[in-house]
Amino acid sequence: MSPRSLATKAKKKTVRPASKPPKRKPPVPAAARKPATMDDYLARVTGNSRVALDKLRGLIRKAVPDAEECISYAIPAFRLHGTVIAGFAATRAGCSYFPFSGSTLATLGEDLRGYDKTKSALHFSPDKPLPARLVRKLLKARIDETRG
């Protein structure tokens, strides 16, 4: 490079303004924070969804009395011998049951006919909660998976 081009390059340096301090994020509203307990989560759910999820909670507790309640992935769940075996959530469209496995629902194909589902979630209307018999089958299938 010629001395002239070096001088031109030196003159073209731009001066950047001093950086501003980072903006503070506004505090997260209490309703948007992750719940600490199942009761915290359910306190935020209202109407028929609350009734359906309370019923589902009772069914799971009765079917697997040794399971401990916990929060996993920000939703109410049940842990048995260190493994999460079931969870549930209220959604805009209704309610969902989560076996915390990508294969449990596939093993109960015929029993789940009539329900919307994904690989890892079973969706149901709060007006038509999951039957106790189906909840027991879901739990048995998931527990069997964890043992095998």
C-alpha cells in the first residue's frame, strides 16, 4: 500500500458513540412466572378446565399413590422412582395429558380413538374429561416403559 492510501484509510475511521448500558427487562408478571407447585399451577386455571384437571389429578393420585407431585417443563407432573410418568396442562383449546414419553400413546392406539393427539400429548375437552379406565391404562403403559 502506498503512504497516501494508508493516510486515507486512517482518516476514514469512524468514531462510534459510547455504548449505552443494556436496557433492563420489565419484571415478569406473577401470572407468567413458572409455578413452584401443582397447587400454584392449578390456582391459575379456572372454569371447566380447573374441574377437569382436579379430577385428573385425583385419578392419578389414586392409581399411583407412591408418585410424588412435581413441576416439570412448567406443568404439573407426577414422578415415580425418579422418573416423570405423567403430566397435564390447561391450554387455550382445552386440556392435555402428557405421558412424558414419545412412545406411550402409540401403544394404546385403539383406546385413544376419538381424541386429538400428538406423539407426546393427548388432548381432551374439559367438558369431556378422560375416563378413569383410560387414565389407568395410560399410567400402566408408561410405568411398564420405565421398567423395561
